[in-house]
Amino acid sequence: MRGAQALPRLLLFALAISSLSIVSTASGKQDQVYIVYLGEHAGGKAEEAILEDHHALLLSVKGSEVEARASLLYSYKHTLNGFAAILSQKEANALAERSEVVSAFRSEGRWVPHTTRSWRFMGFEEGLKGPDGSDWLPSLDKSSGDVIVGVLDSGIWPESRSFSDEGLGPVPARWKGVCQGGESFSSSSCNRKIIGARYYLKAYEAYYKGLNTTYAFRSPRDHDGHGTHTASTVAGRTVPGVSALGGFAAGTASGGAPLARLAVYKVCWPIPPGPNPNIENTCFEADLLAAMDDAVGDGVDVLSVSIGSWGNPRFVDDGIAVGALHAARRGVVVSCSGGNSGPKPATVSNLAPWMLTVGASSIDRAFDSPIKLGNGVMIMGQTVTPQVLPGNKPYPLVNAADAVVPGTPSNVSNQCLPNSLSPNKVRGKIVVCLRGAGLRVEKGLEVKRAGGAAILLGNPPAYGGEVPVDAHVLPGTAVSAADAKTILHYINSSSNPTATLDPSRTVVDVRPSPVMAQFSSRGPNVLEPNILKPDITAPGLNILAAWSEASSPTKLDGDHRVVQYNIMSGTSMSCPHVSAAAVLLKAAHPDWSPAAIRSAIMTTATTNNAEGGSLMNGDGTVAGPMDYGSGHIRPKHALDPGLVYDASYEDYLLFACASAAGSHLDHSFPCPARPPPPYQLNHPSVAVHGLNGTVTVRRTVTNVGGGARYAVAVVEPPGVSVKVSPRRLRFSRAGEKKAFTIRMEAAGGRVARGKFVAGSYAWSDGVHVVRSPIVVIVA
């Protein structure tokens, strides 16, 4: 998730197809883009009839039919019933009062959250055998060529080798999408790999009164790099001999589902003004919802959405949640990034239970960069910066806090923010900056501007040992919090501190791994604490994937380097790993529901690292469900989960009736007077907020294997008694369902009230382990 820059309210609006003009109310307030959500489509209406219904609703609040038609930006016709239009607050409120309207909410700017080894690290590569030793994965990969994954992001660089269609068969006959032409992008830019591409910016242009084409193509072509990176991570072809700038992470790149078809929906665009508008992107909800509506109508099977936001609106006021709900009803799996606001608690976004919410963790690769301090102490940094300091000699070392210009606030003096460093104090020196405020690559740019020789980027204590790497515009490396403390102590205790930066190299089999990324947003779920979020974690730290050649590795204006592959970090990178796993599950089990696929991914996850120890956080503490949800993804285990927890559209509507974050999601579904509590949703994890006395949670599992007998094992949360009944389940056939209860009671005197405690329960038949986390907060 990108930075916290506040967006101004809507300034200019599209009033006709051919022009933009300002719309003001009589009070002088400007109108804004609103999404009017009507729930499900009633009956089998034609698209023209749906459009006329939307015009009629607008006419009820507008002065004329001409004004009503001109105000409409999008009519959502495929999966959900609704539209986006330019409205005053009074008009939006009037529409919200109508009986057929579920909600009317402002279209906000969502933020983009925000590989050669990650799939091998997860034990999933070409030719790998299945859990039972059979050779079914190569044939499964071939069948994934019939699966279509839609990527909502900043577009795609179609010439990348990762998107070659060599050896692919015809486009699936069921595909209904288009290849929308535009600037530097034509119908020939699509192929049998990229089978569709569209772009959406009506709400964006209404907000920003146009598009600066210096920083974006008015087409599906990616100027930024983010969309190309995520698309190639989920479904990039197998490409040998690739690396990042400087030869780092060299090897064979592949997406998780290299034969799957890609459908690209460009919804993210640069934020204008600012010194580097290409760095920050925003994705407006009205545009997002139009893309999700089209994607499902086009025929995608999986949607990968590496987009989140600051703040968490109710589900009925959340464009991604609304779009994902209706996509799930039509059998489409939606995978979303959980955000990059960790390690602070309660920061995870994309919180609805009908979507997969993904955290980020590391893989077993590092980019070692030795640092020798003048006192002889050796420290191992991390970098993918190809530049090296000349002479292989010591250079003067300075703390940025001691080298700022007068007037720099003391609380950010060590951050190397733009124009904060004094050239007289840093020229020719290695400058120690700390992560925190501002972008990491901009800190390197500031050191270069001031004449510094190199940057040494240190972690603050909160980030511990997690070290994301960047291709800085000058020599440099990054170090852990402990090493940063050692370096700063040396500077403060020496009259002439120096350091030597040796060339870096790529190393693999790093232990321990995986480790939870500190930036990965954490639970609990602030909207509905009876649903655990995130759901799962996957590789998201220092991931190599394809890149836009219109961008640079840092995306800074002054950086003119061109790369075909780039290393990035974030839940934006982990989300497409999970999306790819969903593609493979869809190929293996085309009749499974999105809930069943989500369950398979979650219940087969691991809470151990590669060495068998507990998953850890980047600061060295033991991680738990609030960090990783159900655990770290294991794609090949998910293909054969044994049991799944299924849920329907109606189950989600009933859940929303009881949830303060939900309310009525569909007027055609009447909420009962006393709906079951939210924790009764048949979800693969269990969360109970405010346990007071005894709570009995009900779950139902569906057998997706053969005949089997399962027994349950329980790990009780500290201070909470957990009893599962029955303790054994016997299945005679696939598709058979069995219900059970989980009775939880606070064990008096031993429980930490007001804090989440965690445990788990797991069903096993000796072959499969179907594990679910339990998180409880005692009132």
C-alpha cells in the first residue's frame, strides 16, 4: 500500500462524452463521483434495460433527462446492479433513501499497496511430484491453460518475454473480453497469453481533470511497472536467464501458473502533482468496480487485486468488497493484498470474508553486501544496487542526523528527506539514513543530490531484521535494526569513522525462512473482529518479476535506467502468489466454489518455517494468526486438502445481517430478526470477539477425498477451554458433509482479558491435516 498522501475531493467531472467541465451546486460546493449500489440484478434483464433503469433513478434526482444521462460514468450490468455518477451530496442522500438502493457511497481513491525463486521456495516448480509422489503437476499445469486470471493494476508491458504466447493453444472459446486499443497499445498487443486488456479512468479524470500522459499511457500499457510485476508473478511464462539490474537474483523466472491466460484491467494511474508523480498511484473505486464487473462478464476465473486503502469502510460502502461478493457468487475467486502498514496491529485491509486477504513473508534468498567498519567490525548488509564505490577503500561515515541543514525537525533528522542534507557535511561520505518517513529510494536520491558517496540505510527498531532491497541511484546497502544500532554507536564513539562497502552477491538457502515481513499489515479485523484477517501469507519480500521498460527500477524522475525485470517488496507481490495457487486449484477442481478454494489454501498452510521451527516476525518475536492468518501458503498441499469449508452467497448475506460492518447487502434477501452471530459463518478460521461465559461455534466440512475417518486435535488458546464435538468424523464418499461444534469457555483466573489469545484445531485422517486457527478475546 502506498503512502498516506491525502486526496482532495472531486474537482472536475465528465459531463459529456467529449468534454470535462466543473459542476457546482447552488451553494458553491462541487459534486463528486458516487457509487450507487443496488444489490443483485432481478430477473434476466437485457443490458439496455438495466441502463435505462439506472437513467431513471438518476432522473429522479436530476433536473432533466439530459443532465441525468450526462452524469452517468458507469453502469454496472454484468455481476452486480449499480452505477457510478456525478452527484451532489444531497442527490446521493436522496438516492440512498430509496427502497431499491442498498447504499450510495463516494468513489474514493484506493492506493496500490503498496520471481526466480519464490515458487521453488514454496516447493512448487515444473516437474515437482504431488504429495503422494505421483507426477500430476506437469499435466495440471497444462490444464491451467484453460484458466483465465484477471489482474486489476497499472496495466502491462506486453513485449516482456514473460508474456510470450509461444506454444499456447487457442484462446478459450468461452472468453468474451476485448483487447482495447489506445496509446502505444493496439489489438495486436494481445496474444494467446494476454487474451484481453481494458483500461478505466473516468472517475480518475473526473477527480484530476485529465491525465498527464508524461507519466501514463492512455491505454492498457503499463508506465509504472507495478501491474507488469504482479501479472508476471501470477501467470508469467517460464523464462530462463533473467535477473534484476546488475545481475542479482539470476535464474529462470516463472509465474505460479505459467500457462494460464491473462486478462488485464488497468485501473491505477499516477497521482499528479508532486516531484515524482510516477511513484504514487491511485485506483478509484468507480473505475475498479467497472473493471471487476467487466472481468466477470468477460469470463475470468480468478481476480488478482493488489490494491488496498487507508481506512476500512463498511462492506456496503467498499467497492472492492461489493465487487468481490458478486464475483464470488459467479464462481470467481478474488485474491487481495492485505496492505503494507505493519507491524502495527489492526492495520490489515480488504476485510470481507468472501475474499482472500494476503500477508507478506520472506523467501530463502538474500543479497549479501559486506560492510567493514573502521574499527574492524564486519556487518552484512543487503543490496541490489549494482554501483560500487571506487577503490575498494574506506570512506568517511556520517550519521544523517549530524549532517542536516538548519531548521530540519529533530524527529526526522535521520530520515534523509528531500533537501534535508547539507552538501558541506556529506560530500564524499557514506551517509547513514534510517527507514521510516518517505520512500527508501528517495533517501538515496537525496544523498546523491547532496554529494554523498553512498547510502547506508538502517532499520528502525520496529522493522527488526527485515531488510528490503532497492536498486539505488548511487552505491549503497541496507542493514537490520541491530546492525544500524552498532554502526551509529561506532560513529558516535569515533573521531574519524569510516566504512568499506564490498561488492554484493546473491545467496540462497538463507535460514530461517520464511519470516513475516514487518511491513505486512496485521490483524485484528477492525470492521468485523469475528473474522480473522489476514487469511494467509505468501512470499512478498524482495520478489523478482517482469517490469515496464517505460519505468526505471526506482521509478524516480532522475533515474533513467531501463530494466526488464525488477525486485519489489509488498503485499502487492504476495497477493499474486496466492492468486496463482487459486488458478491451479481452479484447473484441478473446476467444480469447486471460491469458498472451497479459499478453504483449501488456508487449511493446508503451515505455521512452521523450513527448519521446522515456528514462523517468526522480522523483529525476532514468534508470529501468530494476527500476523499470518492461517499460515504460510503451501500450494501443492492445497490441491488435496481432504476437507473444505464451503459457503454460499446467501451465507455471506446472512453473515452481513449480523455484522456491524455489513448490514443489508442485498434487498432481495430479508435479514431475520435475530441473525446468527458473525462467527457462525462457515469460515476456515475461527475468531470470537468478546467471549463472555460460553460460546458454541458451528462448522460444517465437506469431504473432497475418498472414504476416510478424521479425528480432531486441539491446541487451546491460553486461558480458554475448547471442546470439539464430535471428535471423530467418518466419510464414505466425496461430497459428503459433516457438522460439528466448537465449545469455548474462559477458564477463570488464567485468561488475559481484553487481549487476543490463539490456538487451533485440526482434523486428520493420517494423510491430510485440515488445520484452522482459533483467536479469542475474552470480555
